[in-house]
Amino acid sequence: MGKKSSFYSSAEGEPHRQRTKEILKKHPEIRQLIGRNPNTFFFILGLVGLQIYLAYILLFQGIKIDNLITTSMIVITLFVTGIQITLFGFLADMQKK
């Protein structure tokens, strides 16, 4: 008996393009939600600036395992928070339209 897999393989070059066309054909109102958010630039700029600042501070501390673990946790937390803020902004924009 073959092993079941949840992975789907497609012979098409890019299956997402066809799926996107089908969704937009069935639901043309979704096209209104597609666009750029000008706040994303400032958000990403702030996150990159924060990461550079943290790297600059760590440059003078020497490598200690405690500092490395703490910094890794901070960076991961900031990354996840960044994703959450971006999604929140996207959902807020969707509700406005």
C-alpha cells in the first residue's frame, strides 16, 4: 500500500497564475483589495534599522551564549511582531473597502 502524502505536485509551469485567474473571474470584487500600502516602506525601514542597531550594539559585547540566545529571541519576536502588524494593516485595509 502506498504512503499517503499531503503534497500536491503539478505538471504546469506555474499553477498559482491559473488559480489566481480563476478566483478573480469568480470574484471580481477581490481586485479592489489588491494594491500597495505606503506604510509598509516605513515599517520595513524601521525593522531594518532596529536590526542594524542591535548588530552594532552586539559588536562591542563579545560573543557570549547568553547574549546570543537573548538577542535571537528578541529578533525572532520582532520578526513575528512585524508580520502581525503587516497582516493587521492588510486586514484593516480590507475592511475599509
